[in-house]
Amino acid sequence: MPKMMNRNKKIFAILISYNAEKTLEKFYKNFPKHLFSKIILVDDASHDRTYYLAKKLGIKSYRNPKNLGYGGNMKRAMSIGLKLGGDVLVDIHPDGEYKPSAIVPALKKIEKGALLVLGNRFHSSNDPLKSGMYVWKYFPIKILNFISRLILGLKINDYHQGFRVYTRELLNKINYGDDSTGFLFSFELIAQAAFWKISVAQVPVDTKYTGKKRGATLKKSIAYSLEIFWVLLLYILAKIGLKNKIFLKPNS
């Protein structure tokens, strides 16, 4: 566990998995296990042997009886992590897309008071295009990031990536249970943090995109972009008093 982290805080890694059998063993071999009190894998009803390989590797593993979607799987993983006593939940995908070198800097941000930390792919030593991102995906993401930053007002450069560190305090303050079960989940949570003026920080994260992990299809990317604009509209309406359920306090 990092020396800078309060010894009373339990740091968990949550590995959200779907058909990760081909990458899991190599990922786990190089994963900084010493940083964590627990490492939890939640398999979203994969068609391969992800769950059984995770068990073989000694990872505390859970398997959804049916596919819950990215957001649904995140909700279950968060629920498990909190129930087991986790105070800090590091969400990193076991497909090797995001490199674990971002973990320690992110934990330092938590130690300094951030309740949510996001990775930033657009930094000086990482070029998503050179690491395999599709060109047609790169520029729309940059535009979405600009619009998201303009409306939400957070000093964040990359709102739509997959390395995140959550805290128990953050999850107790927002109504994440009503968020989407799809990929929109993560952006809704960021919008909720902005709405409730919760401290959000970012750290550089290095990436490697290969195969299907190079990005969603064009059709799915367009649908996701439209959903982002919908969440931003709901955020603006909530700011003027017309609150959607995701911008309500938990259990209100």
C-alpha cells in the first residue's frame, strides 16, 4: 500500500471484465498487487473462461448470471467493494488498454482530497493515435471533451476514458444507482460529481489499443455522443431547478 495513503483506508482494485480471457493472465502478472487490500474481478457473463481463469489466478471473483452491461456491472462491482469495506476503488480494465502506471499518481490525488480521479490520455508522453485509437474516433472525443469541460466546468481534459478511481465518500454523495447500465454510466457519474461540486482530479494515463479494443463501432459512437448531449442538457436543467432523478441526492 502506498506510504502516502492513510493506513485506515482500504484500497481495492475492481476489474470489470467481459471476454478478457486472452489478456487477463498477462495483465495480472504485471499488476501492482502490493498496492491493494483486495483485488476483485466481476465478470459480466462472458462467453469465454474469464471467470474460471480469474479464480485459477487467485483473484476474488464474481460472475453475473446474465450480462448487465458496463454500467450495470460497475454498479455491482461498486456494491461489492463497498460491502467488503473498500474506501477507495480503483477501476482499471484487465484488457491492457490502460497501463497501471497511473495508479500511484491517482492515489496521491485521493490523499490530497480528490474524491474522484480520472485518467487523461491526452498528455505529452501519450498519443492515443499512435497507441492505436481510430482517427475517426479521436477527433469526436476531443470535441466532446471540450463541450463537456465547457458545460460541467471541471478542470478535466478527458471525460470519456476508462481509468477511474472512486471513493466511498463520493459514492455516498451521488445517486449512481439510477445511472445508465451502459457506457454512459461513467459520464453520468462525472456530471453528478460536477453538479454536487465534488472534488475531481486527473492524472496522465498511457494507453494501448488493439483489436476490438480500438473503440466502439461508428454507429455505437454516434449513439454515445447523442447520449452525452442528453446528459449535458439534463445537467443544465438541474442547475436551474428542474432536476432529473440522477441529480437527486441518494434515497431522496
